[in-house]
Amino acid sequence: MTQHSPRRYAIYSIIASILTLVLKFGAWAMTDSVGLLSDATESIVNLTAAVMALTALTIAMRPADSEHAYGHGKAEYFSSGIEGMLIIIAACGIAYAAIMRFFNPQPLTNLGLGLGLALLSSVINFGTAKVMLRAAKRFDSITLEADAKHLLTDVWTSVGLVAGLAIMLVMPQWKILDPIIAIIMAVNIVFAGIGLLRRSVGGLMDDALPKEEIEIIGNAICSQHEEQCSFHALRTRKAGSRRFIDFHLLVPGDLSVRDSHDLCCRIEEDIKSRLARAEVTIHVEPVECDSSYDGKAVGGECAGTIGVGDCPLSKREVKGESE
């Protein structure tokens, strides 16, 4: 594992999760607060998710092989998806414990010391999450991003919990406040889990790249095009941190193979300079041939220049769809 490996940051998350797990369960043992118990329960999810993140990153970093020609990047989506499900399961457990305590409120003990431990665990999680978010952006890793955002969710729920329970230091008769805070936390955690699930499903279903990146690709192609050249049938997807891009490039029929190849190389290099970890595949077609505009061959209609840049329009667009 090198110094610049994303796996290093998953290990940071594991260490932070173990520390906060000990602190939060200690806080719950001291206070008997169901709110602090819910916070401690989420730390178990944090630890499980961190271990899964390390496993997923280890798999995702494996090079492409004969059985996985496109690499192993999608392993990251499995990790974030399972993490999302674990978050939702933990939230259900928190809600159940809160409802039981709602009907049977209990006085809390050693609340001041317990809240101090909870705050210390939040500081650890906050620092770890910030480091991981920077790493997620650097490595373009949904696994690190998901783990970091999960930790931040834990931080804000812990802070809200501490703020609510602090009121009970002044007004201990408000015992009902403890389960109410726990229920609010459970709802917030559910939304975080659903967000992770949606992103994971999108990655596994080969969602297209974001609109902003599609425009970057179009502009890169247009900046390298030659007279009477155009493109269509643009397809994109992402697997972990790797972007896969393919499209049809329309060139004059009398353009030599060497010149077509050089043009494709320039376009590929331009796209890769604008989007990290991009894999580009270009299919060259003669602009004069009607069959070149059959987008059905790649699962879509002709897209022309998809509304970006100043590339010439495709032949079908010039003649009109009636042809």
C-alpha cells in the first residue's frame, strides 16, 4: 500500500470508528440514555462500513484482467450500497429503542461526563471525515465519499443529540426529550442511507456521466474537429473512479487512415486532459454514407453535437429527419 493509496484513508476511518465506538458506548453506559445508545449503535455501522470500504477499495484497485476487461471499479458501488442498507437498518433499531423509551421514560445519570465523551467522539469523526472528503475528491472515489459523508451525518446527529440532552442537565424533569431526540436522529439517518442507495444503484445501472461532464466531452471533441467532421451516438458511464466514453466520429470518406487515427488520438488526449481516468473509444465513419447515421447500432438516435460547442451538424440534421 503506497503513501498515495486511497486504502490508507479507509484505514483512518476504521481507527476513528473504533475510538468513537468505545467512547460512545462508554457514554451510554454512564448515562443510560437511549439517545446516546442510538448514537453508539450508529458507530457499529460506521465500523462495519469502514471495513467494507477498505475491502471494496482493495478490489477496485486491481488491474483489469481477462475476466474483467473493464477493471473492478464497480466494487465501490457494492460497498456504498451495502453501507446505505446498514444505515437504514441501524435507524430502524434506533427508532424502536426510542419508542420503547418514549412509553417508559427513565432518569439519566452522569449526563455531563457522558455528553463530554460524545462530543470528543464527534471531534474525532469530524476530523476524519474532512480528511476523507479531500481524499475522495483527489481519487474520485464514491466509497471514500460515502464513508466520509456517513461520518459527517454522525457528527451532526451527535451534536444535535448533545445539544438536546444538555437541556436535561438544566431541566431533568424533561425525560421525554431523550426518546424524541433519538427518533429525530433515526429519521435523519434514514435519509442519508437512501441517498447512498440511490447513488449506488445509479452506478451499477451505468448511469450516464453528469451533464457538466458531458459538456466537457463535447467541447473537447469540438476543439479538435476538422472541417466537415462531426460526431454522434455519444455514450458514457462510470465504474468507480474510471469514466468510459465512446462515440461515432464522422469524417470525410477520403480522409486517410493515418489522418483519421491522428485526429482520434488528439481528441482522446484532449478528453483525458479534461476528465481524470477517462477511457475513450472512437468509431470512425464516413460523413457521406447514410448508414453512418444509424444510431440504433449503439442503442440511441443520432445526437448530432448534443448542443455543445461549434461542431458542424450531422448530415441527418442538415437534411432533416424526414429523410
